[in-house]
Amino acid sequence: MAKYKVYFLFALFFSLTLGAKAQLIPNTTKEYGFMGYPTKVHYQKYETDTNYKILDKRTSFIDESELVFNEDRQLTQRTYFINGNKDRYSNFTYDINRQLQKEELFEATGKVVSTITYKYGYLGRLEEEQTVDYPGSLGGANRMVSRQTYKWNNKGQITEYSIYGDDAALQTTIQYYYGPQDSLIYTLTSHGYNKNIEKTTYRRDYNYNVIEMTMFRNDKQIRRETYVWNDKNQIESKKIFNSDNKLNLSYAYTYDEHGFVLSEIAKDKKGKMAIEYYYKYEKDKFFNWTKKITYDGWNPKYIEQRQFTYSNKEYFYDDLKDYDTKKVILER
């Protein structure tokens, strides 16, 4: 069974797997965690009405957006909505090698807001992102330019990531260092606006899963996290320690058969419940969830819906079997 992305852990996984690939921008159905060949995904999230016990009633949208993909499963347009009306949208352009070249953000009126261009080097590794903003506060005529650069070693692992702004003092640089089995062992972060040096170290188990992440500022610990993984490479529990290395929170997670999070429980240092979230899903035949309800304790807190439109293209997934029929899933 293919692994599914767990979005509440995205920031962690991004930092732990950053050196694994050259393309860092999530712009394919796979990177969004979608199975099958969706050509359009419409997303809505809203709060529930618990005051009058109309638990499944929509009260107000928190978020609404839509993603459009081409037949190569690449993102071509992302649109945001406000009160059901189309608002800002982004268009994505690719070259003949299917590499992302440009991302353009527009107002609903079609007026350009910003443009991001991407440059690649050896073996198609991303080397630079350049963002040009046209802020409305400046009349939209003036430009603000920023850059992000990437450096790689000959094994395809990132070694340096830098952010530059109009002001050189705003520069931030992260350097990546690897150890045995080419696993990331620590990063160093420096900023142009102060003299702080931030270091993050990683300790791994025999399966190369990170079991400890410790963050320092000027050699003083500011945070430490430990992780326990199950046999499906999912984080089963997590503990967070403060700068004095005292336990703040302990998390426990459970998952369903498709890798989606079923529960997220956190207790404080005294063992009292701090977070108690449960998740319920409705899925389509490709195991993409179409409805997700987040419960805060017993009460539903958020409802998220995704409407998928799929391509008519035929395809197989050798690693996805229908557990009832034992057949490979086929979409016609």
C-alpha cells in the first residue's frame, strides 16, 4: 500500500527529507498526496455549529480553493475563493522536460500580483527561485524582488539554502550536513539581521528514521523532540521538551489502513489532556478522502470536503489492491 502524506507533520517531514529530491515545490498530484489521475480538486473547510447542536451545519468558510492538474498530473492552476466567489489565482508553466518554470499570481480582475520564476542546473536540480511582487500598497507599479537559492552535492542532496531580499540584512542561509548512509545529521542557520547561529541536530534509528531532533541557538538548547515510529514508517508518538530539557507535551497518533490520521492526543507534563482530536473520513474508490470531520473531544469542530474530478485516462496501480476483490484498481 502506497504511503499517504500526513499534513500535520508536513513541516517535520519537509525538514527531514529535504535532501531527497531536487524538486521542492509541491506541484504534482503525488506531492499533494492524491491517488489516481485527478484533473480538478475543489476544497472547502468550515466550522460546525455546536451551539444549537446542528453538528453538520456549515456556519462559515475558513478556506476554499481549487487545484487543476494536467494529464501529466502537474498543477496548472490554483484558485482561492472568498464567500464562494473566485478571488486570487495562480497559473503554473512547465517546459518540455516537465520542470516548473513560472508561477504567476493574479487578482480576480486579472491584474498581476507576483511572479515566481525557477532556474535549474545540473541534472535538473533547482538552483534559484526569483519572486517579483507588485504590492498594491505601492500602487502596483513598484517592484519588490527576492530570491531563494539552492546548492546540491553530487549525490543530489541539498547542501545550502538561502533567502535574499532587497535588504542584504534580511538574508537567511541554512547549511545541511550529512553523515553515515548519507542521512542528514545537522543544519546550521544564520541570519543577516542578527548574529544568532541556530543548529538543529538529528539522531536516527537503524531504519534511518529520525528519533530525536534538537534545536540550539548559540549553543544553547531551545527545544528538543523525540519520535517513535511504527512498522509502517508512521510517527506513533512524539515528545516535546523545553530549553531546560523538561517535558512539555507528549503526543500519540493512530492511523487508518490508508495512512490517514485517526487521532491526535497530547498530554501536558502533568499528564492532563491538552489536545484531543479525532478524525473521521469518507473516501472514494481511489482512497482519496472526500470528507473529513475533525472532532475536538466529542464535538465536531471542522468539516473539510474535497470534490475530485478524474481523467478518463486508463491506468493501473500495481501497489494498490482492492482488499475485497483482490483486483488491481482500474479507472476507465
